Amino acid sequence: MHSFEASGTVARNWWMWLIRGVVAILFGVLAFRWPGDTLVVIGLLFGAYALVDGVFAILATIRAAETHQRWWPLMAEGLVGLLIAAITFWDVGITLLALYFTIAAWAFVTGVLEIVAAIQLRSHVTNEFWLIIGGIASILFGVLMVWFPLAGALALVWLISAYAIVFGIVMIAFSLRLRGHSAAVSAATTS
């Protein structure tokens, strides 16, 4: 397919991009409106993923055993996935809490390592202070998440919400651009 034909196909389906943008904005607005429910949904989606992943790992175990391959690592992986899914569905708050503090710990450790890297690089790189500033920001982010967990969780939902709204606006603008392109392609092919 030539690029002109491909662009015409994409342009004719401009409405799909429009729907995608509207749905993203709707999600963003609803997430702003109900941040607690948004966190629960994110946790439940993770639980569903762990369940499906665990089931497929166990199915892979059966296939590996049939072909006399090592199967126990796949079985262990599948059982862990099922266990995590069960814990998530039993109490999604535990999963969200673990995820939240994992992010906080990651931010803190990353910040420390960025500062260490900047100190080691200072004889080779100028302006390594930017890496130090980034490291300090990461450490502060991790500490603030631990110090103010509710505010940190709310901030994460707001960031996801804001991203969804901005993404939706961009997709709508792109769909309108495609719609104009579709009209131009239609006019060019009928001439």
C-alpha cells in the first residue's frame, strides 16, 4: 500500500481517533471526580492481569510437562500470579498499599543513586548538578509519599487524570486534522 493510500485509510477513520479522545477526557474527568474509585479500579485491573498471567503460566506448565521440559519454574510463576490475584480481590487495599510504597521506595533509591552517579561523573561531565537536583527531587518525592500517603495517592490519581484529559484533547485535535485530510483525499480521488 502506498503512503498516500495508507494516509487516506487513516484519514477515513478519523472518527475512531475522535472517540478515543472523548473517552480519554471522560476517564480523566471521572478520575478527578472519584479519585478513590479510580485507585480501586487500577488495583482490580492489576488483580485481573495477575490472574490471567497466572492461568497462562500454569497452562504453559502443562505444555512443558507434556514435552518433558522443566516445568516447575512456570508452575511457581503461575501459583504466585494466582496468589497475588486472590490477595488483590480479597482486599484491593493491600495491593494498592504495596504498590504505593514500592513507588515511594523506588523514587528514594533512584534519587540516592542519581546523586552517587553525579558525584562519580563530576570529573567527566560538566553540569552534573542537574543530576544531583534530579536525585534530590526523587528523594523528596519518595519521602513526601511516605510522609503524606493520602496526598501522594491523590496526587498520582490527579496526574493520571490530567494526562488522560490532555491526551484526549490531543486525540480530538488529531481526529479533526484527519477529517480535513480525509476530505482532501476524497476530493483528490474523485477528480
